[in-house]
Amino acid sequence: MHARLSLGVALSTLKSLFRREAPNLLGLDVSTSSVKLVELSRARTGEFVLERCASETLEPGWVRDGTIEKFDEVTDAIRRVVRKSGTKSKDVSMALPASAVITKKISLPDGLTEVELEVQVESEARQYIPFSIDEVSLDFQVLGPSMRSSGDVEVLIAAARKEKVAERQNLAEGAGLTAVVMDVDSFAGRLAVGRLTEDLIKSTEVPLIAVFEVGAYRSTLQVLRGDEVLYERDQSFGGAQLTQLIERKYGFSQEEAEVRKRAGDLPDDYNQSVLAPFVESLSQEVGRALQFFFSGSTYNRLGHVYMAGGSASLHGLPQAVSRQTACACSVINPFEGMQMGPQVSARRLAREAPSYLTATGLALRRFFQ
């Protein structure tokens, strides 16, 4: 589904925050390995404009499993990425990892007022949340008419522990920013994907797509049919493993290996002896993850596979995934179809764009409420 959900301190507070108009809403993605910022605007023609984007690498261990372990260091990194981008905006949209958010679809009678919906949602949420309702930030989104019960609407509930929400809010405040939207990272990514794939889904005879996002330490597969999420799977596999291979092969330190990997400054035999085997291994991970989906569903093929994340642009990866899955594969560019603002280097973004998927979805929240 599209990312139309936010999390706030309380339901009443949350709704006002979510609808608040900001001059420009910054998408600020704090992941295990980096901080990424995206600022979007909209031209009079209706096209999106990428005004600014920037990233800052985080040291291993600063963020672990979605928890901020080194608060001051991560706050400093956010300050640096804001300075690097040159933005003057202060309102940000941030995200919690999906593992920190409990989501559940329920059916409720159609025609309820906002207040009645809030009461019903809180009552239903108590059944699914394994801790006190007073300890969570809770939100909901009406998705539309229920397909299973006439006269009802389908509602998506999301709940996260208040301490997790406050952690992200405090990070923003420490860097001189204000968190006005708290999203879920996978929801934000799907919003960015949905903007790009709507026409493809309508035109293909197999309206299923898969998005495989390769992070530093964790990769996530999502299989989508329009707005509906059919399958999600996390795997402990990511671009950090390529860095480790470079370390072992050439005797570099971890820092040097990462810098050289990003710069493409590696020995002549790198492509053949290190990169090609890693790409093949990564494509096999994609194939295995999809086989888990097929084996537990009535589907046996996809319309398209999209690769996202920092390692998505590795040479030969789309071709290797196509061989493994017998499906067309391409690298997703969340800035496709956007105008480039004067502060943006299109050439620099050519390789980095797939890693900005979540940050782009967060910035798009200003336009898709």
C-alpha cells in the first residue's frame, strides 16, 4: 500500500501534525549505515523537483537494529547532512523500522465519525498490542470499503512504543529540526515505488512487482499488487558483506575498503574475483526469497523485479537477477521523472539514487496525504 500512515505522540496531536503545511518537508532517513536527506518541491507544471539531497555515512554500531546506540554521534551526522545539503527547511518526515511497528488491518462500520473511529481503533488495538496501550503511539488509516464485509471499511492500525517515536523526535530536535511526520520505512519506500510503477502495473498482464532493497546489513523483499502488500521478507544479507570481501582479498582496513568501494578505486582483478561472485550470490538470495513467496501463494511469476538500496547499482546485478528469476529486472531510481534543482548534481546521483528510496518517500509525504 502507499505510505499514508504516520505515527504521533497521541491521536489528537498526531492528526494536526500530519496535516500541518510546511514550506518544504525534508525526508530524513536514518538507517543502520547512513543518514540521507531529500528535499522536494513541485513545479507549476506539476512535475516534482529534486531541490536537494545529501548523505552522511554512520559508523558501524551507531544504529543497531533500528535503535540509536550513539545518540550524539548520529545527531552530529544529521547536522552535517543538513549543512551539506544547504537546505533552510526545518520540518522533517522521519521513519521507524518496520520491526518497531505493529500493524493490523481491521474492519469497522462505515460512516463513523473521526472521534468514533479513534475510540474503535483504540479498543481493537488493545487486542493486538502485547503491552499497555498507554505505552504506545497509535495511528490508523481508512483504506476503503471492505472486500469481505458489506457496509464496513478496512482500516489499517499502526502502533509503536512511545520511546521509539521519541527517540527519532529527539534526534531531529538535537539537530535543530522538527519531526512533523513519523512514518514506517517500508511504507515510505512503497510510496516512492508507487509513483514510478503505477502505469507499469496497469499495462502488464501480471500486475505483481517485487522490490528488493539491499541495505548495508539487511535486505528486504516486498511483493506488491497495486497498493496491496502480498509478502514481506527480511534477510541478513547486504552490501557490508561486499566490503568484508574487499578487506579480506586486499588486506584493507574496513574504512579503506568502504571508501575504495564507493569511489570505484580498486585493483584490476576486483570485478572478476570479488564483484562478480558477490553479484551472483546476491542474485541467488533474491531468487530464494521469491521462491519462498511462490511456494506459499497461488502465484508463480511476477511482472517485474526492482532493485533498490546502496548496492542496487552494482555492475551486472539486474542481469544476474533476471537469470535467477526468469523475470525482467531493473534498478529503481526514485528521482525518475523529476526535474533537478540547481543544487543537485545529476551525474553524482546516477549511482547513488537507489539508496534514496526511503528518504524520497518520506519527502513525498507532503504531497500524498
